[in-house]
Amino acid sequence: MAEKIFLSKNNRQKSGSIVPRSILWPFILLTSCFAWWGLANNMTDTLLAAFKRIMSMSDFQTSWIQIAFYGSYFCLALPAAIFITRFTYKAGVLLGLGLFIGGALLFYPASKSMNYFHFLAALFILAGGLSILKTSANPYVIAMGPEESGTRRLNLAQSFNPVGSVIGIFLSKYFILSHLHSATPEERAAMSPEMLRQIQSQELAAVMGPYVAVAFVLIIIWILIAVNKNMPRASDAGSPLHLRGSLVRLFRRRHYVWGVIAQFFYVGAQIGVWSFTIRYVMKELQLNEAAASTYYLASLILFGVARFICTALMKFITPENLLAGLGLLAMGLTLIVIFAGGY
């Protein structure tokens, strides 16, 4: 599908600058979104450990948090792509932020109803907003300035994603996990219904707090983006959408098909590992949720550092050989985690 990008005359500048001065403020606003969805992704990972404690759930029951979250990604990714072909990238960003805000605010009534499925519904809406936001923001960053520097501009914006992830873990560690009652499932089962409900109410209020606070910050960002007249008018509008034909052509490419399969398993492994890192550390090292989240934070920092290291290594090792080597290393480390345990 041929992509057509429409930019205002003010943004057709020389290719020497990654971010032209005329769109610096719009670029900052848009780049902040990369940090916010990193925050939401990784703060949500910690909810599995939180709800296991609060509602005395099994690990399988808490995994519905990720099913709701990433199920929404799956459901809304293609509709988001269709939306931005009919409207503008800016409209997609505003729609995505709007759903993000709406889902986060729904944590408040969910905390009052104390119903797990109400939280899942809020997460589904929130993640749907993230799916639309990602689909719109990535090409928007490229289209904001000179075509020649588009890739570097996108890499710069994406570098703020792990910053948001780290902030999300800090928020969860100090405002959610550290406010969980230490009572075990057995001790909670022995409590009177009134006492248990009081404890759960306080814990769910702690879960709700960071999400609602983030929502109010995002409302300000939404308004700033909506009223900004210097945001480039960039879109795929006017490009013919032949979804079936595009998919047929793509799936005829053997490397593309295997790439999708590899990416599917990679994302599944990443979600699985980070979803249960806190639970694993708690079990192996006998720590509480707040202390175990430090190890999760360390894994995110190592993940970010490894990205830079691997980028440098690709100067000396071909990407496919580096990928194969890291894949074998990951398999070996996984076996160690399964059978060795502890440190």
C-alpha cells in the first residue's frame, strides 16, 4: 500500500535537523506519549502480584490481567490502522489518549465495586487506547519532519519508552505494592467478612491511585495536543486500503511469515517473564511484593542496557547470527531459572 504523507509548508525543512525547531514543542508532546505507554505497560505487569495478594487468587486467575490487556491490543490494532487512513495521525493520537484516560479513570469505580472483572474491563479500554496510540504515534513521529531523518527521529522518541517503564515500576513499588497488607491467603480466609473487606478496600484504593493520577496528567497532555496549531497535519488519508490484498502479498513472503511467528513467541515469552518476575522472586527469595519489584526494575534496566550493547555488536556480528546466539543464550538461561532456582 503506497503511503502518502501530507505536511504543512512550515515543516518542509532541510534534512540536517532531526527535529526542526518549528515542531520542537509538538515533538516533545508526542514523544511524552512514548513514555506514558511504557509506564502503563510495566505498571500493569505488577498488578498480577498485587491482585494475587488482595483477592487470594491463583497465578492463572491473575493472568487474566494480561489477557485483557494484550487481547485489547490484538482487537484494536487493525481498526486503529484503518482509522488513521481515513483521518489524521493527530486524530489517532487523541483517540488513543482518550481511551487511555477513560480506562485509567475507570479504576476509581472499579475500586469502589471491588470487582475483579471491572478492573479487567478498565484495563481492556486502557490498553485499547495504547494500541491506537502506538499505531498513530510511530508514523506520526516519522512524518513530523524531514523524511531523511525520520528513522533517527523515531529512535529518539522510542528511547523515552524505557524511561516511562522505570517510572511505572517506581510508582507501583511505592504507591501500590508497599501498601498491600501482609496477611496471607490463609489469614485472610480466617478474617471476618467486614475486616477482610476493609483491608481489600484500602488495597484497591492504592491500586487505583496511580492510574487516576496518570489520567489527570494525560488530560492536560490531550488538551495541549488538541489545541496546538503547530502539530503537522500528517496522515495516510487518500491512500487506498486493500487489506485483503496486502495480507495475501505479505504472507507469500516466507521470511515475513517466519518473522511473524518468531515475533509471536518472543512477545509471548517477554510478557510471560515480566508478568511473573515478581511472583518468582517472592517464591524463591521469600520477599514481599515491594521488595521483589526491585528485581523486576533491575531486569528492565538490564533490558535497556542490552539494547544499546546489541546495537553496537551489530557492527561486528550480522543481525541473524546475533539473534540466533541470543536465542540460544535465552534458552539456556531459562533452563537455569527453571531448574536451579534462587540466586
